[in-house]
Amino acid sequence: MSAATSPSTGVAYGVERVCTAWRLPRSTFYAHVTRRDGPVVVLDRRGPQPKVSDEMLLEHIRKDLASTPFIGEGHRKVWARLRVRDLVRVSRKRVLRVMRENHLLSPHRGRKGAAAPHDGVIVTDAPNVMWGTDGSRVFTLDQGWVWIFSAVEHWNAECVGWHVVKEGDRYAALEPIAMGLTRIFGRTDGGVARGLKLRMDHGTQYLADHFLNQVRYWGIAPSFAFVAQPQTNGVAERFNRTLKEQAIHGRVFKNVEEVRAAVAAFVARYNAEWLVEKLGFLSPTAAREEHGLRTAA
């Protein structure tokens, strides 16, 4: 069509005019012509060549992925570690492109569905404003299903407490909260955590009078997530997902002791080394230490 001649002017229409009329980008036309006439020709990068070639960047990315203690991390954390370690300083989108071209992106990332809107914000600007808690189950060969309960700080996504047990009742659900109070405040006296809110779902453990009375004794105000909106307890939900991806999935556990050992090892590694984007790619422990230095100054 572009080579056709206008009957009124006797001039060829041209690629630009035809693509404009058909509302197609010219790149699509030239790509089609290239595939039709022969193999696709990959053009060299135009403009100044970067100091770090794609081949060198790919080598650094592979080394970083091999050295990290976690699996399935996305391009943002790889990009942040390369910058922090002063290995290479390139744009984040370039790291994304190189990882995508070499099939190195996280296998855990799925297509996002439509977001369910909710009022309020669950991420806090300071520690000890809101914790989240949740429970999940893991199957073992000898003892069947066992429970994992966790308590997570909303400010820095730190796991402040955890508990692995066979019977996931209201007493077991309190254990990670008690562990968190001992770890952060140094005691579990009445009113020790006054001003702290606890976000949780509507599980039977959290609705029990014993659970609610105990957290109120500690000075904690219960804060329930919205029904059918798990994102309102998203901090605890996201930690449980990370825990399962990194320490549970793909493994066979014999009993509750093996699950307990796996969770203990993961929590220690997670708090010390897991990079959190909202914290400027600091780990939960590093963020708490930095906050302590700022408040002490």
C-alpha cells in the first residue's frame, strides 16, 4: 500500500502516511517487513555505549542470585544489592530487562487481580504502633496438620514473634504476641504495650474471649481486618506467604519439631537479611537499629 501511487498527485503514499491512516506504529510495519524478507536483525544499541555491558550485568545478577539465602527474589532487590555493594550502578529497568530476557524473574509473581479498595493505611511511620498476627497450617507425615502463628511489626515488616504447635487454639495464638512483647519491651506485665494495636482476621482463635481479654491486659487494642478483604491484614498475610515460599514449599516435614526448626531458622535469616522496599531496601533488623540511633541522637 505504501508503494502505491495517488491517482490525483501521482506520488507514492509512503509508509508514514499509510501508518498514520491505519493508526499503526511504523515500527510494526518494519518489523513485519523484516520477518517477511528474512531473519530478524537485532540492531546494536544506539548512542553512547554503557560502561557495563549487558553480558557483564548478567554475570553480576547471576552471582547475586546465587549468593542470596532466599529464592525467587524480584529484580528490585537484585538492583538494590548491586548498588549497595558498589558492584554496578545501572537503572532498575535495565536490571528488569536483562533478568526478563534471561528468564531470571521471580517465579512467585503472579498476575495481579483487581484491587479491593479499603479505607485507612496499615503501614505505620514508627514502631510499636500496630502489629499484625495470623496463623497458617503445614502438613507433616507423622502428626498431620500443624499450625504456625506469627506476629509482625507493621512499620518494618519484622517478625517479632512466632509459634509452631499441633493444636492451633486461642492459647497458641497468644504465644507469638507474648514472644514479641518479651523481645521488644522486655516483659509481659499488664499495660506493657499500651498504645499498640493488633490487626487480625476473624479466626475463631482471635474472637475468643480469652484471647481478647489477654491482649487488652497487655494494653493492646484489638483491630480486626475487614471481612473478605485480606489486604487489610496484608502485613501478616505477606509474611506468611514469604515464609511458605522460602522455608515450607517444596519440603516434606516429618513432625512439628522439624517445622519448628525450619521456621526458627527462617525468621532469624528473614529479620537480618530480607530487604524491604518501603524501608529503602534495608532489612527489618537494620531499620530498627537505624531508628534507634536516630531517636537516641
